[in-house]
Amino acid sequence: MSEQINAMMQAVVENVEKVIIGKREAIEMALCSFLCQGHVLIEDMPGVGKTSLVSALAKSFDASFRRIQFTPDILPSDITGFSMFNQKTGEFDYHQGAVMSQIVLADEINRTSPKTQAALLEVMEENQVTVDGKTYTVPTPFIVFATQNPIEYLGTYPLPEAQLDRFFMRISLGYPSAGEEGQMLTRFKEENPMKTLQSVANTKQLEEAQEAVTKIGVSGEINKYIIDIVRATRENADIALGASPRASLCLYKASQAWAMYSRRDYVIPDDVLKMAMPVLAHRLVMKQEARLRRIDAKQAVEGILKTVKVT
């Protein structure tokens, strides 16, 4: 693996840490999603730094960035764009929507209608939008970050399983410790570090790193281990809807990314264990009986990881 790529990854993480204090693991997970060209769902309380994390990553890579504030009245055309008749040319001109950016933040995605949420389905899967029968490709590299509050349900529209499955992983930041919060107060005392944050990489380097991830070695035993874990979610008595074949592919890619971040050119079982929770948990639908027993998807994944072994 190239030392330049490893140095770039470390520089990006350290750069984002100038703004997001004490959340290195969440930053690393977001970076791994970048490396795998995967979209990220950030589920956490208000004010913990979800938007700042995405903005800092965009600045670190000097990538174009757009934030969409999802509200009940936002329309699909606000996202994908629309066609308008040009009287001078006699043709329809395409006006870009907010999704035409390298990094898109779908803020509070569960506050908009299912119809508007669905406007992201095509672009998240195929990196393109279709407007009035014409297809328009989004800039590359392209990644969607979506945020939602996990406990506020009034006036929200929960994401359907089909859309949740398109998110490469789900992460959360959580509240800072007392010491970390003290550092934050000191650092933000005079000026927001985001204002002076500089890029430490560029999108060409990111694309080179994305190509390098695909070359990380995965043995037959690791392949089988990933398949066994995903299949176990489909056979678990507490799970109504297990992980999809897309989840197997995402776990495979995520394990490659973590191996590369860990300065290895091959995947080990610990890489799979590290990435299983953020990749799988949000894709599972628990049975009603399990919910009554207060067993959630995270507990189900933990149980599966304890029982499934490398063979």
C-alpha cells in the first residue's frame, strides 16, 4: 500500500479532529465510507456535530459541498433539478438540483415526505438523476451524508427499508466526555475552527485511494466469514428482515477499507468484526416479540458476531 495514501488518510482524520473533538472512531468510519464510495446515515442527538463532521470532511478534500435542509414542503425537483422551457432557444433547459455536488448533506432526512426521500434513491445507487426522461450524471467522487434524530418522531417520516439499505453504514457521534467538552469550549472560545480549516488532500487523491481499496486482499476464509455473518441475520429468530446481498458487498468493502486504514494489504477477521455493526445494524428489522423483550438490532448483531466463527 502506498505510503502517500496512508499519510493522506491520517492527515484527513487529524484535520477533521480540529473541529470534531474526541470522536476519532466516527471520523474514521466516515473516511472508510469515502474510500468505498458509500453513503452514510448519521443518527444522533441535535448539536453533537453531525453537520460539522460532514462540512469538515468536504473542506479536508477540497470537494464541492451542498447542504439540503429537509422540511415537509421540500419537493423532489429541489433535489434532482427540473427542466424549464427556454423561449429563446425553443428547448427545455435543465436547472441543477441540490444533489449536483460531490458531497451532499441531507439534513434531517426523515422530516420530509416519502416522495421526496425517494428522489434520492436513484442517485444513491447509480450516481445519476433522471429528469423528464433525460439522465444527468452527478460529479465524482459522490457521497451522500444524511442525518436524523433517533428519538424525535413527531412530524417525521421514517426511512423505508429500501432506502436504509442504500446507506453503506450508520454512525453516531454521541455526547463528549467532560474533558472533551472542556477542550471544545477552549478551542471555540475565540473563533470557530471551521472558518480557518484548510484542505489537506484533493479529490484526485481520494479517487486513487478508492482504487487502492479494491486491491486489498480478501482470502476465501474471510469471504465465507462475511457470508456466514450476513446469512445468520436472515436465520435469527429475533429478526424479521435480515441483511441483503448488498449488505454482504458493503461489509466486504468496508473490511478492505479498514485493513488499508490499518496499514495492511489484506483483510483479517478483526476487520470484519470492526465494520459489522455500522454496516449491518441499520439494515435489520426486528420482530415485534423481540422489541417487546427490548432486543434491538445492535444486540442481535452482537449475538451473531459471538456465535459465528471463522472456519
